[in-house]
Amino acid sequence: MKRLFVKALAVVLMGIALPVLGGTPAQALSTCSTKSVLPELPAMSYVCDYTVSYIVYDSRLHYFVVSSSSAHPVYHIWQVSVGGPFNSSWVSLGGTATSVVKLQNYTNTSTGRLSIEVAVRGSDNSTRYCKHYNDNIAGAWWPGATTWTSSSASCLTF
């Protein structure tokens, strides 16, 4: 009887422990809301482990998060004017991130203007991806609004 009880207990414990141990890394990531750390911004559900990244670029604050959605794209929100309000909603920059968002200001050598680089690790957790925002407020994301590059020649952060 004692052995039967021990076997039954082991089966019950395995039934509880195995789903927890067998979870994928994406399932293990905790979710936070920007409302808890940035109450003045629209709510955005993000991966707590990757935190909220920010940078001052062109004298305005820019925030970046990795969305808690299954694809884990990067989202961005910014002040529309120096010291002013923020854009009305978070904007997707696409991609699949498995790391904190790294940010860097630099001077674009071809235009002489301030630029920003955004870099993350991709879905394989090792390939690094980046994109650049060029030429201040009138600029655009390179290589595209929701596309990224893994070229080490194009990324300063690598």
C-alpha cells in the first residue's frame, strides 16, 4: 500500500512538474504593462525580462519595448515635440526580438546628421539585427519601417 501511494504521488508530482519544466522560453517570459512604469503613455504589453529601453534623440524621448505577443516584435513611441506629448500609439518596427533593445545615437557620415540605431537578437537568440533612423524628424527607418538587417557592416552595435 505504501509503494502504491508513493507511485501515485510521483505521478501526480510529475504531472504538475513536467508541464512547467517542458515549457518553451517564450512561455517562461513574464509580461508587464507600460502603464505601471510609464503611466502617461498608452498601455502596451511587453516582455518584462527585456525591460523598457529609451534614448534621447533629437532632444525628444523615444521608448522601445519588445511586445509580449507571440511574434515578439519591437514597438516604439516618441515625443512629438521637445518636452511635449507622446505619439498617440505605439508603432510596430516588426522583427522578432529575444533580447533587450539596444540603442545608440551616432552621426551619419553620409549626411552629417544625428541618427539612431536600434539592435536586438533575433528568433534564434544569436543572430543580431539592427535598423537605423536617419536625418532627424523628416527621416525614415532603414532598411524599412518593419524590416531589419543582420549585416555586421551596416550595424554599429555588432
